Amino acid sequence: MLEAIDVARLRFSGYAFLIEVKYRSHRHGFRLAEVPIIFVDRRFGVTKNSIANIAQSAWAVWAMRLRRG
């Protein structure tokens, strides 16, 4: 699968990377399935997810869609 989606041409990193891999896999006809993960509630510390990362992930969805069109 990784050869089919041409990993060397992936544009994004972080969570957007996962979105791009799923998008390209779907476009190549691979079957996708979700596997639930149960996380334990955080007791200490803070999230590593930043506003910039969230914005990049949101932009990635639109960028891939617009590029396709």
C-alpha cells in the first residue's frame, strides 16, 4: 500500500499526515477500517496538539480536495 500511495510525495506532517495517507489510500481503492482506541483520561500535563497543528490538519483536507479538482 505504501508504494501505491507514493510516500515520498506526501506533503503534510503530524495529524495531517494521517489524513493524507487515508485520503490517498481511499483514492487508490484500498479498503479502510477504523479501529477504536480507548485512552485513559489524562491526569497530569497538557496536550501536545497546538492551534497550528489543528489549522494545518483542517487546511490539509481542503488542500487535497482542491488539488484533486
